[in-house]
Amino acid sequence: MADDTRPPQDASAPGDLRKELERYKIVVAELQRKIKGMEAQLSTATTMAEMPQVIVTKPKLHETLQRFIRKVAMISQAEKAAIMLYSPEDGELTVLPPALGLTTEQVKFFRVRATEGVTGQVFREGAPTVFNDAVRDERTIKDNVAFLNVRNGVCVPLIIKKRDEEDRVVEQRTIGVLHVFNKRMGMDFNEEDLRLLQMLAEQCAAIISNAQLYIQLSEEKEELEETLQSLKAGVIAINGEGEVRLVNSAAATILGGAAPDFVGRAFQEVIKEERLKRVLDDALQAKDEVSHEISLGEGRETRHFQAQASIMRGDNGGVQHVVAILNDITDIRNVERMKTAFVSTVSHELRTPLTSIKGFIATLLEDEEGYFDDSTRREFYEIIDQQCDRLTRLISDLLNISRIESGRSLDLHLTRVNVVDVCSRIISAQQSYTDRHRLRLEAADSFPGIVCDQDKLEQILDNLLGNAIKYSPDGGEVKLALFDEGESVRMDVSDQGLGIPERHRDRIFERFHMVDDDVDHRSVKGTGIGLYLVKALAQAHRNVNGATGDVWLAHSVVDEGSTFSVRLPKEAVEGRAQA
């Protein structure tokens, strides 16, 4: 080519001049083509220099690809450009947004199976191709040609290449293809376009692959951090030098601060609780797992934690990190305490009526001479009968609690019940146990009957009225009021007793929970299962629409009294209702 560019030494004849002029035109055209190619390569290098090598977010990847696609279209003078990635799950190549010159609908529905069309061929064979008559080319998928309005195009594989230290390709994998369509001004694509796009495609494949890896790792890191922050257990991590590296929100709350206040500082300096410092220090010193139960706080604010410290070792076997997990076991310890108190209370509750029964029977047995008249004997028998009923109720409550705790259902034996009659009978029975309280029933004369389990209704009223009397040690009025609510009935039990302190109101229906804020409350003996059982019995009733019964604390003022409300459906349905 260098010889062709020299001017002619002797060009005096007109014919020779014309020939030389034609030769010069050819040389100039070739030089212009080369200049254009070099400019395109320079533009390509500039384009790739503008593309960041590390992309860690999806928006950043989208922004980078948008610039890349525009440059690709400009360099190749194409009207449309798109990157398609292969999905192993469905065996198809789909467009990775953004695309240039394609509508949102075209981007969504342009997909090609890896076994079909020019796209599939280039992906399978890993070799680029040019097609300048999309309609007649046998390799193209005609539906896609019409859908995208394609005249011609270039398809280049996106190949990820792994190189060794000597820059030799030791492994490669095709992840998709790069498409450009419709050369501007009606021109055809050529080999120069193909070479340029190959160079761009290799760079693009590397960036997409790295970005996907970084994004995946970043998302996994964020997910792990979110998981740690959402844990109810406190998590504290320190390195081998005792510097705090991580504190999740639960741990920060336990320690009484914000996570940034602890991270980056020595745990001995920022953690004030000596018992927790001892756990971390023991793990560091022993270089082994440590587990202790610790209590933080004082009085009613005391929280109990199971602190477990685990060791993370480095490649050299030394301690790299210590991770302590603080599991809050306060509720477990409280339940254990309440169960212990429950066993003690139940023992007392069983012993009291048994002692009374045993005493009256022994008295009657010793009366061999007929000292007691019939009236006195009948009074003794009535007391024994009442104490037997008390035992029966307690044992029935315990059996029902056992069934509920074991997940077994409460069987309902449904009959039509006259609610007013049942309430009157329960009030009369409860009134016989006290002379310091006035029990009163309020109900309309035409109050409706309901379909329910009468025995369970009696248990509900027995517990509520019994509690009203028990927690009104100074006496007063206990009122049972009935209300017709259409598809349900409501029963309100009100007293003038001790009331319920606010901090207990959300927990009074928990099993074994007892109100013990003051001497008056602590002096009232009970098992802590009455309200829990009442709620279970009420909720065991449901109507055909699935609406269940319920019980709640309607009103309470300390030292003035409380009102509990029970709602039952008027027409409970047959079946085994889970409590």
C-alpha cells in the first residue's frame, strides 16, 4: 500500500494522468476507510474507559448499559441495539434493559430460544454473524423480524474469558448476545462493524458478569444485615483484639444505646454490664465456646438472657472473631416461676376443701350417740356437697387447661339454653358463698335463648363471678348484665373491687398470670388459670359464618372495680372447636 501512495514519476500523457487520478481516488477512499476505522476504535476505547469496572447496584448497571448501548449504536450507525442474556431455567435469551430503538412492549416480548434463529446460532456457536437481508435470510425468525421491523443486523456473542498469568484464555463461557439492527441511511453492515462490535461485546460481557457477581454479593450482604437487624436475639461480634465489629439493633437496645456508639471501640470500654463483659472475655481467654445465663437490670425491669459466645477462627487457627448471641429467656423464666407458684396454689386449693370434707365427715362418724340433730347433719352434708363441687370445678379447670395446652380441641355439646335461668342459678350459688357482696342480675324480660354448651357457659360465669367476689375483699355490689346484640349476646360482670393495674391489663388472659402489685392483690389466692380458661371456652363457640365468642376487659379503675365482657354467638354450630 505504501508503494501505491507515491505520486507518479512521469505522468505527461493525458491517458496516464486519468489513470493516476483514478488510482489516487482509490487510495484516498481506502485511507478514509482506515481513518474512519481508527476513529471508531479510538471512540470504542474512550467508551470503555468511561464504563466503571466495578458496579455494585442495579441502577448503576442500568445507567452504564444505557451509555454503552448508545455508543454501540453510534459507532455501528445502527437504529436499534439490544443486549440479550441467556436464562438456563427456560433455555431462552431475553433482552436486558435498557435497549435502544425498541419499545417497552418489544423489550418485554422479544425472546428467542437458544436453539432457534440467528440469535440462537450465535449463542451456541460463539461466532458473530452479519445478515443484510433479514426477510430472506433463512436463519432469521420471521415473526421477530416483523415484530421488530428489522432490515439487517449484526449479532455478536457475549463471551466471558478467563485468562491465566500469561494472558492465555483457559476458559470461556457465553452468557448472551449483542444485537444491532438497521444500518442508517439504508446501508449494509460490514466486517469492520462486526470486528468493532466483537471488541465491545467482550468488554461488555466482562462488565455484566462482574456487575452481576458484585450485585449478588451486595444483595446477599444487605439481606444478611437485614436478617441480623431483625433478629429478636441480640448479636454482638468482636475481633481477636476485643474491638466491637457488629452490634444489631436488639443488642443495642439491651446495652442501652445505638449501634454506632459501640462499633469500632474496645468492648471493655463500651459495654457496661460486667456479666456480659465476662462472657466475651471468657470466650477470648478460653478460645472456646462459652455459655452463661445472665440477668440484666433490676427489680421488675430485670431481663434474663442465655448468652452464648462462639469462636470464629482464622486460617492460622487463631481467634478471628467472637460472636455472642443473647437470647431473651425472661418469659420462659417467668412461666417457670408462675408454674411453681401455680403448683403451690393448686395444692392449697385442693387441700382446703379436702380438709373441710375430711373434718365434717370425721365429725359425723364420731357422733355415735346422735349428738347432732337432723338439721345440723343436713347443714354438714350441704357444706360437704359444696366443697365437693369446688373440687370438681377445680379439677375440671385443670383438665380443660391440660387439653388446651396439649393442642386438643374442646368438645361442644350444644343445646338451646335459657341464658337468664342459667345466670340466675349461678348468681344464687355464688351468693351462698358470701354475705359481704350483693349479687344482682339485669336482663330484659324477653331476653332470647341461645344455642351453646350450657356446661361451658356455667364455667364462664362461675369464673367471672367468682373473680368479682374474690377481688372485692371489702364487699360491694357484683352485677351481671345481659345485652342482646342481634347475632350475639353480651354478658357484663362488674364489681367494686381492687381493679387491675394498667401494666397487667394486656396479660390477664395469659395462663398462670397473677396480679401481685400490692398487698391486697397478693392476699387473694388463685391459680391464675381462670381468665385463660374463660377465653378458651368463649372462643370455642362459633357460628356458621366463623365468628367466634370472646372475652375482654371492658373497664377497670384501681380501687374502684372492673368490668369483664363476654360475647357468645346466638347460634353456635356443632363440631370440635379449637381453643
